[in-house]
Amino acid sequence: MATADDEALQDRKARPERVRNRIPDQVRQKVIAHALDQSELSPREVAVSFTDREQTFISEASVYRLLKAEGLITSPAFIVMKRHRFSCCEHPDR
């Protein structure tokens, strides 16, 4: 005879059935199509123009992840430059 305690000890899936904040597949496809139509735009610009056009907010990070997952981004869209430290004798204005 199975009891509630036995049921609690049974193996279950570790992952939830659905993710609460998942971007719907229909929106995903629209974002990808928009990015392909506007291939000169950065993920930030795609997010802004998609939000303006579709009246559906999507973050720059979400756009980047979607495009990266589709293999549409192969390198960073920007380069972070290192800060140069000037000593008192090397200042460019002197």
C-alpha cells in the first residue's frame, strides 16, 4: 500500500515544466526575422527598433542571446578600450 510518504520519495524531474519568463516562440521568430532584415544593426539597435515596431519590449541582452543561439553573432559588436594612465610628465596637453 503506497502512502503519501512513499510518493514524496519518488524521483521527479529536476526542471520545471515551463519557464516563467521565456520569450514566446512567435516573438523569438519575429526578432530573428527583424534582425536578419536589419543586419547592419547591433543587438541594442535591434531591440529598440523591434520594440518600436512591434510594441513588444525585448531587452538588448535577450536579442543578443537569441541571435547568438541562432549563430548570427560570431564576435562582439563592440571593443572595450583599456584606460591609459598618464603620469605627470606624459600628459598629452603638455
